[in-house]
Amino acid sequence: MYVAHLSLTDFRSYPQVELPLEPGITALVGPNGQGKTNLVEAVGYVATLGSHRVPSDAALVRAGANRAVVRAKVVRDDRSTLVEVEVTPGRANRSRINGGSPGRARDVLGILRTVLFAPEDLALVKGDPDGRRRFLDDLLVQLTPRIAGVLGDYERVLRQRSALLKSAGAAARARAGADLRTLDVWDAKLAQTGAQVVVARQALVAALRPRAADAYEQVSAGQGELHLRYRSSLDSALGPDADEPALDPGAGVELVEARLLDAMGRLRSKEIERGVCLVGPHRDDLALSLGDLPAKGYASHGESWSVALALRLASYTLLTHGVDDAGAWSADWGPDGEPVLILDDVFAELDTRRRERLAGLVAGARQVLVTAAVPQDVPEPLAGARVDVMGGEVARVL
């Protein structure tokens, strides 16, 4: 698949811009602050309904405008689909497909798939667990768009249950009685939706594990072994004296749901005291290690970059080829068009060896979008079409 045309209205710095694109490699070149990243950010937004730069959609709307519109013409198997997403802060975003009636924004998920490499990727290794959880969830949504609804339901239940815990904690501190029957209902809802998220993430990590290990070996030239493990908050809920993990990696939804309910029951007094949910996928993590040591805190700067690149390359492989018979776990998964690769100013962050290895690994992709401050920042294997970006204007260089 590839993006044949990108149109933006009041998105970031652009009142209006039209950018025709072609298969192969396109470099968007221009000084910092001219809008290169805004363009590739918009492409990624169509695929995931999220930005790799900010957690909120509000920053995507140009200052002074009420809404932003992103339109992308996506070509897959010689068939084109016009995708339009309207971003309106404070209201539900809307979408259109081929000019049809407005629908939910998430109706467009799955039409376009992207894998984005960016300087922010270093936080996947060095940052907090929420970035790694988001990495897993964004990839899950692209592989199985229906999981977006489950994730949304879980977030809503989590907010409601957290509010009830705070209320119960305030009542306890005021020595007033608190009716906890409603909390029982939200416990069940959190366990039901949370179990689906946990099982999907565990299966994804199992599918990523060998692909990430292979990618790390290629990027690092065989210097060390990368290991991935899904770390559940249920493990910590058992306490330090537990003999074995709370969850087997192949645990089903019903078992995980039961374990979550049990953990919430045992932790209820602590949760009421602190006013927060102490167990659930919102507290889980993707554990990354090189050999026997955790990558966070032990990996060098170069090794951390190799881990981050390996995660993105493994995502690309999984989106392109799906899972083989030995690793198949969901009928929803499978090859459904090679994703668009986006490399946002990443080469300026890499040393020469990693730059050359990454360029060689991705040069043959169906479509690659590269941003760079100067043409010299684009490695030779990625020489292709060039678009100059300056002051909100785009111009193709012949």
C-alpha cells in the first residue's frame, strides 16, 4: 500500500497544503521548524488516530482554527480509498470514507498502516512504561482494528472506577459510610475489558519476540541478544513471596478476568486508601532486556537506539507478513499490505553504522517517507524523490 495524495486543512502549521506522493522513496527536506514532521505526523494519524509527538489532539489544530481535517488517498492492490478525518478538540472526531456520510473516527482504522521511526523512539527504552504500553496498543490497533473499541471501553471503565475509589477514600477519611456495591459492578467491568487487553498484548509480545530479536541482531551486527517479556501488574499484586508469575503467557481471557477480579478484591482496601486502581493493563509493562540485564538503565546510548529500531523493524515485519502457522493466534491477523514506512529525522540521531544498516534494511519498502534538515542527512540507499518544505510551502525537486 502507499499514500498517493495528502491534503491538510488547519492541521498544525498548515492552513492548507496539497502533497502528491508516489510509491518508492520520498525525502521531505527543509530546515527545522518548517513543517516536515507535521506532514508525516498527519500520515501516521490516519493510520492510528494518534500522534507520535503529543498525547492530545488539541495540539494538532492550527492556532485560531476550530478543527483540522486530514485527507489521504490510500492505494492498496490498485484500488484507491479516500480517507478523511476531522479533528475537533472537545468533541468526538469524525471520519469519511470515499466521501460518504460522517462516521466514527475509528471506522478508518485498518485502511492505512504505517510504521514510524522518530527521535521519540528512544523513550521506548529509556522512558516510562506508558510509552511502551502505547507502542503495543498502537500496533494492536493496526493489526486488529476492533481492539480500538476494547481499549476505549477499558479507559472509560478505568476512569469511572478510579473516581469511585477516590470517593470511597474520601468517605473513609471523613469516617462516613461508603456504599461499595457500585464498585463491585465496576470491578467486574474492569476485569472483563482488561482481560481482553492483557491477552491481546501478551499474544502480540509473543509474536514480536523472535522478530525483534532478529532485527536487533541485524541492526547491532550481532552484539548481544534482545529479549521481550510482558510484565503484568498481577505479578506484583501477588507480592514478593510469590513462587511463580500470576499469568502463564498463554492464559485465556476467562482466566485473566478471574485473576484480575481476585486481585482487585485483595487490594481493595489499599486502592480505597490511595484512590487509584492498582492492578490492570494500565499498570503493565513491556520488559526489554539485553542478555540478562534490563535495557533501561544498563544499555548504552547506541544499544538503546538499536533496541528501539528493532522494535519498529519487528512491527514492520509483523504488519507485512502477519504470523506464520506456528505463531498464529488470531484469525484477524495476517498480511494485508506492506505498511508505509516513515523515518522522521531519525538519521540525524544515529551513528554512521546504525544509519547505514537501517537504510539498507528499509530501502526496498513499497513506500518510504523520510524527513531531513539537509539532503546530506538522507543515506545513499534512500536516494529518491525529493520535496522541499519551507515556510509551510511544499515543492517537488525535479
